[in-house]
Amino acid sequence: MSKWYQEPLRVLDLALEDPRGQALDQWTAEDVLEICREINANVLNVAIVNSWGQAYFKTPQLPANPQMTGFNRLAEIIDEAHKVGIRATGRWGPSQNTGICEKHPDWTKCTADNASDGGNACHNSPYGDIVIDTLKHLCDNYAIDGFVFDNFVPHLCYCRFCRDKIAEECNIDVGTPAKLVEAELATLTFWAHADAENFLQRAGKVCNKHDRVFFGAPAFSSRAFDVIFAESDTRDGITVRDSGFEIRKVTARARVDKCPTVVSSPYGQLRYVGLPKPPAHIRQEFREIVISDASPSAVARDWELLHDRRGLAALGTVFEEIKAQEEYLTDRSSLKHVALLLSARATAILGDEACRHVDAAKGWYDVLSHAHVPVDVILDEELTAECLAQYQVLVLGNSPFLDDDQVEAIRTYVNSGGGLIAGHRTSQYDGSGLSRHSFALRDVFGCEFQDVMDEAWTYIGFSSDHPLGDGLDIDTLVMHGEIEDGVTPGVREQMKVRPLGGKVVATIYDSIAPVDNGLPQDRTPATPGLDTGYPAAVVNDFGAGKSVYFAGQIDRLFYRIGHPVYKQLLLNCIALAAGPPIIRINAPTTVEATFYEQAETNRTVIHLLNHSYDQTFPAGVFRPVGDVIPIHDIRVSLHLPDGIRTKKVYSLVAKETH
């Protein structure tokens, strides 16, 4: 039987972030619970300690908010919530505590140059024990249902407590950080991760002992958490549709950690707290969280709700939808078709150039999402033969850093009949970032690395007799180049490869430099030159499977400039390596589809969300959704294996059986 936090949650997150607590005496617990009932929330998550280290409850460990006189706000909220069957959890960003840092400067997390790290207190100082003791006090004295750690800072600290601990546990003197060698810095990074995990395990044991649920942020993956709680990029300067990719990164982590996900987003528009987003934007934003396999949490400050409650009705609409359709949102797993790697290892090693990997993943996600192809974002830990066997095709994009076990798992997967799509420098380096001087997957790709072609502009010419060129004008060369002003950074590179049994279906053409006329290169691109003979795309049969390798960065080009020719190429790759999915959606690209299976009921659930908005505005300007433009005549078709038939097709919105 599922525990309460494993069911779909509808969370109102009440933020109390005013050091003077000016609004605390302007509302009661009954007022807040009335809002919860109004919007159909089943969890009230309330701030229990603010960024200044002030508690909203009585405890000997921390000072109370100065405005909280004559009442105990947390105790009242817990009592009123439980009266009406609503769970009450407490949110605390334990690292950030300005008050403690001012009182005890040596408890502050420090950077390598001994500068204060923004009012964050170190868990290795005596403050760590204060946090643990506060949790124990809460568990012993309050019937709170769980705790949310939403701001725990795990990175390497150079305070005196950490220096002493590092010297004892790692035998490294960090007295002069600038003199540390690379191997020592790598050891310290690993130590900081393990040390932070140990602290979270301490907190988790307190929660577990008292049967409290422990929610935590995915910025630090910890086995101590029962639920991933994410403040994902679903808000400032990102469209509702694009937020789906950010949420999928979070749900991928939760899938690996085998725990559910809650994703929060502000009630207010951008940084203008107190001004709620338009109703259409609120509905679509929180629906996007639901169809991306997470429970939504709406963050609102107490004075914000006192000032303007116009957004509550829209939030209530989404929460009511979740409540009414709960049976279709529980015990579900994604429909497996395409696995798309987003590698934390690659982003860490590449650092400031992480876009070389992340852009490729985003480009692939956009292509697949717009074409309504089922796709899972997977993480490094999921590159195993067992996990990959669930999918028809694995998309690696540009994934340079693969360890030997991952390489062997991919090789086994393709040999057993899986499809593989990869490009550029994939598998050229091992898991630690050391060059292999060739592709570890060269036998799977059917080609091997020779050199790098570093030209601002090149072109790709496709064979007329291969399906990879379907939908293209084969007499037109496809441009591959780096646009100035940072639009396509690093895209000029293509790999020079030599075939190893794979079929070359496209080649690289050089270019003729334009006459210098003073204009930027992207306004006067070089004209096509001669065929270099170097493969641009290689298709290879490997065992029972198939691979497609691109020497260039078509996926990054699509993400950065979005031209349909790149989209067509990427979709041709999927069709070639994976074949058609069992479910096809005939709808405009503005309609998003997500796909889930419920094994116990033998049911497949398809979510369709219309992103046809009135958002037409200048580049770089973010405006909320005002209206959703209706879409009609969407068709869903099933292409089932022989011997499998559908029992019933049911529309949840229309309440019609087809």
C-alpha cells in the first residue's frame, strides 16, 4: 500500500521570508487552512525557520521571529491542518542563517580565499548540531508530517572546522588552497560530497526514527531523502513548454533514487511577488508539472496572499483536476521508447563549456517532444544493460565522457538489437576525462576518429539513396557553422573520421571564404566548396542493432537556431534507429504529449497539453501566458504488436469512450 507522500500531492507552500514578520499577526491558521480547502490542497508546507535563522515555533535552539508574541504559529497550523485531513510539513533552508553567521562569523562557510559565502553556515561547525537538535525538538514536540530541506549548500568549504576535518580525514593541508594540485582538489570535491551526505543521513535518521517524511532538493542527490523537492526552472524567463525539460531532469533523479517528486513554482509573476500570474499561465504551468510526472507545489508568501488572491481560482482548477484524476496519476511509469542521456559527469568536466553536451540534449528533447515521440531523460547511473534494454533507441548526442562499464553496456545493448544515435566526440574520453585518442565505441559507430576539422563554415551533403536524407532536397547542402555573438558557440567543429565497416551516407564539404566586406561572418557565410570525402554521417549495423553517428553537431544547431532541416535530420535518425512508436499523435507541434503505463491495470495514459499561446514578444523579454489558443481535430493512433488489442479508449476530459 502506498504511503501518503507517494500519492499525488497538491501543495500550498507558505513562505514566511520577512525578518520583521510584519504579516504574521494579520492572519490565523484558520485563514490559511481555508485557502487550502478552497484550492483543494492536501499538503500545507510552511516555513519553519527563515533565512535570518528565526523560528516560527518555540524552541530552545533558535530565536523566534520577533513578531511572534503570544502565539505559536507552527503549532496552530499543524493542529488546524490535521483537523481537516491536510498534511502539514515544514520547510527550512538550513544552510542559510544570517543571524548565526553574524553572531559566530567563524561558523560561516568560506571560499578558498577565506571570504564569507553569502550568509551560509557550515554544518561542520557547531551549527550542524543545532540543526539536528532542532529537528529532534520538532519531532518530539510537534505532530509535523515531514520536513523540506530546500537550501542545503553541499559544496567545499574552507572554514576552520572543515580545514581541521579535511586534515584529519584526507591528510591534506588546505592552508593555501591556491597551491593544491589537481588530484588534491578532486579528492576534496569527493570528500565534500561524502561529508554533506553524512550530514543529510544524520538528519534523515532523525526523520525516520520519528516517522517523519524527509523532502530534499535534487541539487544534492542523497539517499536520505524520501521525496525530491525541486525549485526547478519553471519560472523566470523560461516558457511553460521549455520548463518540461527542466522538470524531466528532476524526475530522472527521482527515478534513479526511487522516490517521488514535488516541483514548486511561484504564485507571483517573475520577481514581482504580490502580483499573481494570469490565470491561464498558472493553469498551464502547474499542469506542465503534473504531466511531467511530478506533484505541484505553489509557493506564496503570507503577505502576498493577503494582498492579492486572484490567482487562487486558477490554482484550484488544477488541484481539482489532480484530485479527480488521481487514479491515473499513481503507480505509473513512463512509456519506454527513446532514452536521452543528460550527463552530470559531462557538465561537471566541461564546466563553462557544458553547453557542448547540454545543448545537444536539449536539441534532441525539443525535436522529440515537438514530434510527440515518447522520451525519457536518463542519467549517467542509468547507462546499464538492464536499464537500456527497456528502450528502443539510446540518444547520446555529444557525450564525450563514458567509463568502460558504460561503454560495454552500450555495446551490449546495440548488439542485442537496440538503436544508438551519437555524435561528435562521444566516447572519446573515459569517465575521468582522460583522452582515449579514439572512440571507445568505434566498432559500434562503424568509424574511427582521426582528427578535428575546425572550420567556421562547412556543409553536409547527403546520399540520394538513403532514408537519412528523407524529406530533404538532396541537391541542397546543409549548412554547419558557428554564428558569431555566442549564438552557436563551438559548433564549428566536426570530427574527421575514417569508416570501419559503416556506411557513409553523408560527407563534409569545405567552404570558400567570403570576400572581406566588413560584415560579421554569419551575415556573409562562406559558399560551399568541394567534397572533402570525410564522412559527416555513418550508419552501421552492429549485431542485431543499428547505430547512426554524426561527425558534427546537428543537434546543437537545432537547439540554437531551430531550422526545420536539422529537425528533419534528427527525426530521420530516430525512424532509422528505432522505428515508429506504438502511439502516434497527429497534432501541431505546440501540443505536448507525455506517455505513461500503469502495470497493475494494464493501462496506458496519454497527457496532451496545448501550448498554443499568445506569447509574441521581443527576444529576451518574458511575458506570461494570457490566453490559450484552442486546437481541434487531434488524432491518436495505436500501432500495436501482433496479438495485442485495445480493450477501451477513454477521454478523461470529455468523459467519452471511443
